[in-house]
Amino acid sequence: MKESGMRWTATGMALALVFGLAACGGDANGNASDEVRETAAAAQQQAGEAMENAGEAMKNAGEAAGEKMAEMGEAMQQEMPDGVTKEMIAKGKTVYAGAGICSSCHGPNGGGIPNLGANLTDSEWLHSDGSYDGIVKTVMSGVTAQESSSGVPMPAKGGTNISDDDVKAVAAYVWSLSHGGK
């Protein structure tokens, strides 16, 4: 949008200059002098060069913005625990809401259900240190009624028969909930 606006501005300025010079330097029949024609041609060339420069600047800015976004994506990927990927988190979200039945106690968005399942979206961890490995361990082994803050136990793997890989994916998703990856 900005490039288009810049192009129209440069073109408009060049046309205004051409018509203005023609009007000021022409004869009664509207014929421009050689000097006016040369000045108008130079103005058109400068306007064309300005548009090319603006286009190149926009291209460079776009490339720089793309590179910065890629760097940010890489930084986010680097901040994830070892072995965790965006795809793993996405799979974990699906298992969390489906076969893992995690949402039954911890709510559809991990915010917890009072007197049933703890909030998984904040930085307070009741049964682990909140690390990816700690979450995997908790889901694999479960939480006894005595350990549970609500008195309701969480069976190993939520009482389901999800695979160990599914547990790791769920743990990646749960980890992401408390680390800004909602």
C-alpha cells in the first residue's frame, strides 16, 4: 500500500511539474520551449529513478522484516525444551482435548476446574518443577489423592492407554501453556 502511494505521489509530482512547466513556458498554442521540454524530461527521469529507489527500499525493508521474523521463530524454537517441536505441541493439544481426556479435569484451555484439576496455564506447579521433563514424569506416574490439592487423584496417563509418545506430546503442550504458547 505504501509503495503504491509513493508511486502515485512521485508520478503526480512529475505530471504536475510537466504540466506546470508546459503552461508557464509554452506559447499561445500550448507549445513548450526546448528548455521546458528538457526540464520536464529530466523531472520525469528523476521521478522514475525515485520510484525505482523507493521500490528497492521497500524490497529491502520487506526482506529485513522477513529475516527478523525468521530469527524470532528460531529464538522461540531455541527456547523450547530439547526434543520439543511446534508439531509436537500441536499433537499434544489434540491428545489433551481428545484421547488423553486431560481437558475433563484441567479444562478445555488448561485453566483448571475447581476441586478437580489444577490450573496448567500459570507458573505455579504443584507436582513438578514445571519443566518439560517434570511434566512428562507427572503425567506418566500420576498424582495420588493424598498428593492432590483437590483430593482427587490423577491416574498415570490420566487413566487412559495413550502411548508414551502421546504423553510427551501432551507434556509439550502443557509446558507451552505456562510459557506463553496458548
